[in-house]
Amino acid sequence: MTQLFTRQPSGDSEWTDEAAAICNSFADSVRFAMKEAELDGPVDLRDLQTIMKSAIDDVIHHEMICRRLRPNEDAQPRGERGTQGGDWNEKVPYEMT
């Protein structure tokens, strides 16, 4: 797993070069999205920030769940019981959306 922070024994941490590159790339994407959002005129930036944070949370949470359920995309479904107490049905194909 790529480390995005260098952590010190004192508890301090700093971004790695990869983390800084991710931040810069994402900042460019945000600037582009802001320009698109304001094609018809200015928008409330606090509202836009809330919408963007929500989108980030949705994407990250979805990916976290998918990785937990299927850490290796080629792996067979794990045999945990379903949330309703039923058995895992391995005959039904698993689909990530």
C-alpha cells in the first residue's frame, strides 16, 4: 500500500511527494468543477463546498465497502452470512456498482 504520510515517533507527520501530487491534481479537478458550476453565473461557494465534500464522501465510502467485501477483484465471494441471517448465495453473481 502506498504511504501518503511520513509519520514520526513524536506523532508529527508530513505528506509524501505522492500525497502532494494527489493534492495538486485534485485541486485542479476542483477548479475545473467550479468553473463548470459557475457557467451560468456565481454560485454560493459554501453550498458548492458541501456538495463536493458529499461527492468525495460517497466515492470514498463506496470504495471502502467494495474493498472490504472484495479485497481482490478476482477473489471468490467470502462465505459470511447475509445481514438478514441467511446464507451467502454463491450462485448469484456479485456486482459492484
